[in-house]
Amino acid sequence: MQRRRFDRLIIEISLALSRNLSRYPLWLTFKELGMDPEYLTREAVIEFCDEHLADFLARLGHTLPPRRIRRLRRAVARFDPALPTPYERMARI
């Protein structure tokens, strides 16, 4: 269930950048930080956005304005992995 947080984070980052990012560099970054991407908590994702996201993006050659980072942080903080996303709801129909 918690891997959904990682999936949501990569989706939100890709949306904020308006380009599709590879999941692997983000996965490795979490491993380097001592976090397990399979079992991310809400607090771990928020910490990543606050402290490491700008550096992660800079290593990939991307930047986001502070306002977009705050918006991304808010989106991933509100995400509840127990609830299906609108896409998942539509896929069931």
C-alpha cells in the first residue's frame, strides 16, 4: 500500500515539470537517504519535498520555482493511499 506514495510522488513531480521523469533516479535517491521507497510514510515524503527535492531536481538538470514545490508538497501530503484515485475509479467502470 505504501508504494503508492512513491508512485504518487513521481507523478506529481512529472506533472510539475510538465515532462515524464524516470522512476529509477528517484528510487535510488530514496535509497541513498536511507528510506525504503516501498514503505514511505507521509512524513518521509513531506521531508523529501522540504529538504531534498530541489537538490534531486538540480542533479537531473531541472528546477522548480518555490511556489510549484509548495504546491507539489501539498498535493503529496494530501494523498491518502487507502483511497482510490479518480483514474483507478474510472478504470473499474
